[in-house]
Amino acid sequence: MENKSTAERRHHPRRKAKWPVTMRRQCGSVHEVHTLDVSETGVLLATPIKLDMNEKVILNINAYFDARHFNVTSLGECRFVSLSGDTYCCGILLDYLSTPEKNTFRQFAKNGRTNKINPKLELPSPSERINASSS
């Protein structure tokens, strides 16, 4: 059961999903982690390391649902951190998602299915995103 402060942080419906994610931190370290849940604007990650609040990361999310596979790469910002056992749960706000990506995540979070997935989404490269966010 969610506590009141958790419910207040959540702006969009979420759905549990255990999708593999490659997470690159600004310091250059790379970690293989996975999602715990997904919404149209963010993901909750299970990580072995603690992220700092507002820390920027690049995520490559390998999602599979509705009998399809797709990759989404996005700049994200850590907005929430908690410790559960020996695993950190990090809420990541995804920046620079295209409208089709947001729609796909929204449909998945709402009902676990999508009508259409574009597996070849064209996104700026991770370095272009970091440079854009620094300006």
C-alpha cells in the first residue's frame, strides 16, 4: 500500500515492468539495472548504487511488451531515492521523450498493451541530450 507522500509524487498511472536498463552516470560509470515500474514520463529503477537527487543519467531501456521489443534512450533526472534491503529504488523523470514514446509508455502504464510501437524511434544521441541540458 502506498503512503500519502508516495501517492502525491505520482502524477501519472504506473504499471509494474521488469525491463533491463543500461544506466550511464555523468561520472562515466555504467550499470546494468532494471525497471520496477513505468509511467508516461518516468521509471522506477532498482539499482545497486545510490543516485543523488537531481543527478542526470542516460538510460537505455530495453522494453518488451505486446509481443514487441523496443529500445528507448533518454536523459533522465533522479527525483526520488529510497533503500529497500540492499537495493536502491530510484525514481527517474525521463527528459526528451518523443510524443510516440510518451504515448507508448502511457498506453502500457494504463492497460499493459499498446496499439502500435515504432521500434526505430529517432532520438538525439545521448551526448546531444547532455549538451542540450547543459545549455
